[in-house]
Amino acid sequence: MRMIAGLLIVSAFALRVPAQSVSSAPQYEIYAVEYAVLPQFPVSALVAGADKARHLDIAMMFWVIKGNGHTVLLDSGFYRDKFLREWKPQNYLKPSEAIARLGLKPEDVTDLILSHAHWDHADGADLFPKTQIWIQKDEYQYYTGEAWQTDSDNSASTPQARRANRQKHGGIDPDDMMALLKANLDGRLHFVNGDDQPVLPGIRCYTGGKHTYQSQYCSVNTRSGTVVLASDNMYLYENLEKHAAIAQTLDSASNLRAQDRMKQLASKPSLIIPGHDPAVMQRFPKLVDGVVRID
């Protein structure tokens, strides 16, 4: 009888362990923050093969990830005057002010994960002066180095060669790279070295679909399961639903592989969040104007 009682106690303890393990796993809250709208953006610039006559008011978003003693941003939006003049965004609010909708100040942000170095995702990095910045090592090294080099032979003087050189850093702004260089010199820049890497407990980064030289997307543990924040590795829900590559990628096949992998990582397809789809702001519960809770 004592042996049976002992076995029952051991069995009961064994049954409780998985529940304790799950409850002790780090979980985060995720909020999508819309800080601007770009009106009548061509869908063909977002979804490969889309009708060129289609246009969409796209959402300019970043994501706030809270929990485990951290307040993390995925991407930082844009704020420099040259981008405001060029793109004329509607309903614009500087990202460092948009987080006030969540009761946050710029100095409250502990970490900033940059999905890639394009101006509309990395320009606001210097608005958050105390944050630790995370970026793919190859992305940083390429866009602070080789991307700005010109060909050394005479062909560089041809129009075709000049266009090819510009394409190496299309969408990458020198001021943004200088801000990241300063963060590096200040000891606040950290490299994500390749695929499937942890940034914080419960947050991992994956190399993306070659939207830029080495773009990345993230998975986050939440109360609803694993959320995948795709950023520009999936512009719209339409990319996923039609299995269509993003229109702006260095490698369409790699982008489709990244989308397929997102389906495996996310607890369910509805937890894969695209980078610019205005439907995000309708599909999830509204917290305040311009903010929805993902998890």
C-alpha cells in the first residue's frame, strides 16, 4: 500500500510539471501602433503580380511588446522632415509620441528590434535614446559598408552600373545608418547573428525573405500562443492568403519560404501579423485610437 501511495504521489507530481512549465514560460502583451497612413499606395508594389490599378491606404505601424521586465519595440517608424515632405503621410504622429497612447515615454523603451534598415522602419531609432538596439549582423555590416561602394572598373561610369549601385542601398538612409553607428559606439547596438536566434526570453528572430540584404521577423510568446510579427517580410494578409511573394524582395523564392515557415511557427494563421495591412487595426481589439492588442 505504501508503495502504491508513493507511486500515486510521484504520478501526480509528474502530471503537474508540464502545467508549471507552461505557466513559467515568459509571456508578453503585443500592441500594434499605427502612427501614419500612406494614402492610395499601389498594391502591385506590395503583392507580386497584383493588378496595377489597385490602390490601398496602407498602415504605417510598429509593435510594442511588453512583459518579462521589458518594453520592446519592433521597428521604430520614421520622423525626419525629408520623409514627411516626400510621402505626405496622413494622420501622422511621431513614433516617440505615439507610444504615449500606451502610457509610455521614449525612455521607457528598453529594447528596439529592427526588422530591417529601410527608412520607414529604422528612421526613428534615435528617438529612443536609452534603448538597446537589435539588428541582424549581416544587415548592419552590409548597409554601413559594402552597399555604398561603387564598382572599381570603368563600367561603373555607365548608367546601368550607376543604377545597380543605387539599388544596393535603395530605401536605406545615410542619417539612419549614422544613428545606428552612434548607437554602436555608445555600446547600445547588438547583433542578431543569423537565423532562429533568441533576443530575449520568449522572443526569437528569424532571417526573412530577403526584403533587404538580411531582413528578419520575430516570434513572440503570448497568452494566445506564438505570434509572428512579419514586418515587411509579409506586407499584407493577401501575401499569405494567395501565397504571393512581396513585390519588393531580392529573392521571391526565399520570401515564399519565409511565409511558409511563419505558418509553422505561429500557433494559428491569424497570429501572423503583416507589416502594412490596415486590416490589422480592424481584426484585433481596439485599446485606444491607433492601437490594437494583438494577443
